[in-house]
Amino acid sequence: MAVSEQTLATGKQLDMLCINTIRTLAMDAVQKANSGHPGAPMALAPVAYCLWQQFLRYDPEDPVWPNRDRFVLSNGHASMLLYAMLYLAEVRGINPEYERKAEFAVTLDDIKRFRQIDSNTPGHPEYRLTAGVETTTGPLGQGVGNSVGMAIACKWLAERYNRPGFEIFNYNIYAFCGDGDMMEGVASEAASLAGQLKLSNLCWVYDENKVTLDGPADVSFTEDVGGRFAAYGWNVAQVTDANDLQMLAKAYNGFLQTSDRPTLIRVNSHIGYGSPHKQDTNAAHGEPLGEDEVRLVKKAYGWPEDAKFLVPDGVRESFRNGIGQRGRALRQQWETLFANYGKKYPDLADQIKRMQNRELPDGWDKNLPIFPPDAKGVATRESSGKVLNVVAENVPWLVGGSADLATSDKTRLKFDGAGDFQAGSYGGRNLHFGVREHGMGAALSGMAVSKIRPFGGTFFNFSDYMRPSIRLAALMEIPTIYVFTHDSIGLGEDGPTHQPIEQLASLRAMPGLMLLRPADANEVVEAWKVIMQLKHQPAALVLSRQAVPTFDRSKYGAATGVANGAYILADAPDGKPEVILMGSGSEVSLCVGAYEQLITQGIKARVVSMPSWNLFERQSDAYKAQVLPPEVKARVAVEQASTFGWSQYVGAAGIVIGMHRFGASAPLKDVQRKFGFTPENVIAAARKVIGK
């Protein structure tokens, strides 16, 4: 039936009313906070409005519906755009158990408290703080990097769980981004990877406003972004006017009809659109417009000039009739489909439910290896590879790969059916991230918020290349797994460019990151047990390249002590040591070697293995005093890394044998001798601290 001109005009007027509501809420919130970025939300309001009202498959009543489309605001400084959408769409809150709450995720009062202490409308969107925020964004490039991981996750879920007549997973990922995102290296890595994998469920909407914080973008950024993405293998579309809803709809439809590659939609906007006075000043530079300018802009919109936080009649109803009604119907259809799927494929449905709640399958830890005593031993990277393969066989949604180092960091899954995740063949468990450490880190976070369990490996030194992504995973409290090998000067000939020194201290300082550096093969098993049971914490597993002895556990303490972070591995005969030797990873065997000689020399020594400071600090004061008795002041710590941080455990009277400079290129034993990592040096230090 033809739509009358009057109805069409009314529809256009309502669209503009809704769009200007988004804009004015952003202006008013930023102005009241006297802090923030009003320009990007004002410019992108129609772009977001068109997407949410017409295309986003999303039910505001259930923001964790597994098959919802994902909306990522990579240019997170435009957070008021997202908060306005969450408020107007009436997205429900979610409790820590992923259950829907009666309250809305964002209220008008929340918007009035934008950027204030303990508000759930912080300056940049935060995952787990505000329902409807799919990932924490702010550092530019991270959101689009996460979006690639989300697209990977959906492709994998669809390949593994969809069955004929049961399309359980088929959602899309939309990521808004700006010039700053496009300049960040992580975005380039992520875009290259997405093109390689032909992720057709991924759409980046690029706000090409030609403005950066320092002024016009062409001062620093003049490249042909469309040409670059075409070269990556993306479909590239352009919308020349961000306010043209028909042109936007055509571009979104073009994405939905593209089945063989990701899509970039370039949108030309004017930052702070609607303000004829300050388009290139305050709005562009992340500052409030000022009260006078706000009134002028509202006048240009036909808005009451002195009204603040105004939501006109009909606006919220329009969202209810748009995304609300459409999303509810889509979600209810999916729930019916999933209920029938559960009857036909109960095991697969059970896996999906467990995954969504970050639960493990029954028997996830069965058949884990027990490594026999071995004086020569194996590298902890080798034992980790064996454990990982067993765990991954038991946990079907443990998926990951490496930054082009899988054969070296032993992260390749080799059991029958593991397979490779490649373009057009998305069911494999082995991902090939290429030499893109930062892109890998960002993608792992996107996979984790999609509820599969991701791991990624590289050399420990190259954790520096992915550190921003690790930090955000810790901030988001998501259980990503980082497998870092080649963990010390034990690399030998590779030399100081590859030998990590400060990385242990640096990552130990990061709040929320679980770091484990196991001392032998059986500690590796226990470390994986700790990691797999984490629900809201990322973990870094730090492993050796060189072989380390496998301790005889009938003679030394049980490796289950790893769960406590530190434990007594070897003790004085009477349990009352004169000196405590402590370390992590490969240096623990050095402490044991020194201990054996000290005991024969009549010196009562104790060896404490400290694979995880994080876990040790969680223990009771009584347990900590049992392992490190306060009265025993004579202490020696040994670690082939920066000594920073060890003073809290050795005290003022103790000695730390560690690195005070970068390493050197030479055979392993020569490097260890040069820097004092020998039993003789540990014994000398022990004698010194006890005055013998």
C-alpha cells in the first residue's frame, strides 16, 4: 500500500525529532559535566538512529540475548551517543549472573550524572558496568579490534552449532569508528586480519569528519582510507551526507547483501553538526560547547533554547515501536527455535548454555597428564602444549592460536577434528593471527565477550606489542588466556632484543591480571587448572624455552600448591629454616640445586616456589606466614628478570639475584654465568644473608 505524503512527512518529522533528542541529550550532558565530547555524538546521531531503528537485530529487553547484533562504539569519546541510545531504546539492566533486571541500564538521571563519580555513564563506555555496552572502548583502535574477534566468534559458533533448520547463530557486528581509530596500528592489524578471513558479518562505520584533536586531520592524515580497505579485501561504500537516512539505509542494506567480505561504510559528517559557529572549535576538541552556543544550536534545531535534557512526547514511543518491537519479536522467535533445538540436540544446547554463563563442561579436567620425575626435564612451553591439547579436547569452545609462532610457543591444537579457522572454513579451533600481536590481543577480547574461551600465544617479550589489549581485558574482567613463552635470558643466542627483562614486573603491576610462571611440568598442569576456572579475570601463562627439571614430588612439595600462588617446595629437616630461597619459573630449580648443597653443608634452608604473586596475596595472613615466616629475615629471591617488586618478599635484609640491565647474546650457560644465575652464586648470597 502506498504511503501518503502526509504520513511520510510525519515520519520524517518524527525521525528528526528523535535524532535531535539524541543530539541535545549529548550536548546537555557534556555541558552539565563540563567535560566530554559533544561533537561526535551530534554528528553521528542520524547514523546511529538509522542503524538502531531499522537494522540492528537487538532486543532492549534482553541485552545479553546470544544471537543479538553487536554495536561497538570504537570512538568511545562519543560515549554520550551510546548512552542516549541505551536510554531512548529502554535497554534493561543485567545483574552479575546475566539475568535481566527490572531497572533500565541508563536512566535520564544517569545521563545527568555523566562522567561523575560512581556513575554508570563514565567518560568512555565500560563493559560490565553498563548493560548494553558490548566492550570497553576509549583507547582508539581497540573497539574495532574487538569487533574482529566478535565476528570471528560468530563465524565459529555458527559453523559449530548451527544445524539444518536451526540457524542459532547468525548475528552481525557493527562498529563505529573515526579518523583516530584509522590511524592506530591496532586497527590496521585488525582490518588486515578481517579481510584475510573474509568476515562478512563485520561492518565498520567510519565517521570521516576530517577533524582530530589537533585540528584538521589533513595535518597528519591524508591517505586514501577506502583504497587501503579495498586492498585489505573489504567491500567499501560511501555515504556523502551523514544526515541522509535513505543513503545510510542503502549502505546498511549493501552490507547485509555482501556475503564474501567485511564492509567499510565511509560516512562524511561535520563534527558538531547543527552548530554554525563552532564546528571546528570546542566540539572538535572535546570540550563543552558553552551555554551560549548550546542555546544557539538548539535554536537551529527548532528546540526550546532553555530546555535541558528534554525528551519530547513520542520519542521513546518511536523507539519502542521500532527497535523495541522488532527486537522483541526476533528474540522470541530465536528462543522458540532454541527450545526446539535443545530437544533435538540436547548436548549442543547444553554447551551453548554453559558457554553463555562461563561454566565448564563436566569432566573438563579429565586425562590431564602427570609428569614423572626427570632431572633433565622439559621446557614448560612443551608441557603446556600437551596440557592445552588435553584441556581443549575436553572444552569444545576453547579456541585460539598464535601470532605466527604456534610451532614455537606450542599453542597448536593437534587432536583429531581440531582443524584450522580459515576463510570459508570457520569451524577450526586453530586461529592464525599472523605477525599481528596487538590485533590478536584485541581480537581475543572480542572473542571473550562473545563467551567463547580464547587463548593467544607469542614470545613474552612481544607482550609489549599487545599490552594495551591486555590492560583492557583486565579492566573488562574477561577470561582471555595469554600464553607467553621464551620467558627470560634463557633464550641465549637470540639476545637482548628477544630476552624479556621488565615484562614480569610490568604485568604483575597490572590490576586484575592473573600471572602464573610455573617452575616445572607439573606446576604447568596446576596453572592450567587455575586458569580454566577463572570467569572474570584474564591470565598470562609465562613459560620457558629451555628445559627445566621435573621435580620428584615424593621428595618435594606437591604441585597443587600452585593454587595458593606460593608454597614450600623443599624444607629444612626440622621445618625451621635459617634461610629461605624463593623464585618463579626456571629459577626454582636453581634454588633447589643450591638448597641441596646448603643442606649438606649443615645450613637449614627452605625453597619456596612462587608461580603467582596474585594468588599468594589472596591467601590468609596465617598461610603467608607459614610459607614465609616473618621471623626468618634471611631470604634470597632468584629470577632472570628485573628485581622490581621482590623487596616485598625478601625484606630489607634479603638479596635479590636478578637483572639490572638488558641481556646478552650467547649460549644459555654463558649468559647465565655472566649474570650470576648459578648455584654457587645463590649459595654465596644465602651465606651472606645469614652471616656465614
